Amino acid sequence: MTALYKILVFIHIFSAILGMGPGFILMHVVKPAKTMTQLKYAYAIRRQLHTFTMIGGTLLLITGLLMGFLNRSLFQMGWYVTSLVLFLIALAMGPLVLAPKSRPIKHLLETYKGEDIPEEYTRLSNQLFRYERIENGIFLIIIALMILKPF
């Protein structure tokens, strides 16, 4: 294993921790909110955590592909190809599914007057969180594939 490859593995693992870790708790940050002020603050924290997820996810993709180009045999391994395909699916969920589900919540947070959390938020957040759970499940499968390399 070359020094460059070892560095890429290090960055890849570090990126998984720093990027995916916060991604697993995004929905849990907002759940305890009892008032609209708390909910708005929780979403501000969520946005900040999402930055780590975006940076970590980008580094994961880049380092994973670079490792594949340095070790071309990875592209012939089922666990690597499956992980890459699942990662691209999860990545595409951001703009195709999660962003459209997030927009009405963002609009509600910006325009709603009052301290009580409206029922509409609960309905909208449940829809968003359902897809976030699916995405988290995909990431857990990817992590398992990376660790176990079953095929």
C-alpha cells in the first residue's frame, strides 16, 4: 500500500466520522423543541451540522474514487461498486427528495407567527424524517459493506 493510498484511507475514514456522524442526528436535534423559538433555533443548529455532512460527504466520494483509481481492482469488487452506487443514490436524494421536502418547513419557520408549533409542521417534518431515515439506512448499509467487504 502506497503512502498516498494510506493518506486517502485516513481522510476517507475521518470524513466518514466527521461527515456522516452529524448526519445521523440531524432529525434528533429538532425533535425536543416545544416552542417555535426553540424549533427555529434547532433548525439553525441543524443547518450548521449539515455543513459538516456536506463537506464529509464530498470528501468521502472524492477519496473513495481516488482509492479506486489507485487500486483498480476495487471496481471489480461487489462491496465497493454496491457502496458507490448506494452512495450516489443517497447523494441524489438530497436535491431530489430532501430539499423539496425541506422547503415547506423552511417557509413555515420563516412565516409562522406565534409560539405554538403548528400541526402542519408535524405533518411536514414526519414526511421529511421518513426520507432521512431511509437515507441513514443506506449509509448504515454502506458502512457495513466497507467494514465487512462481504462480496
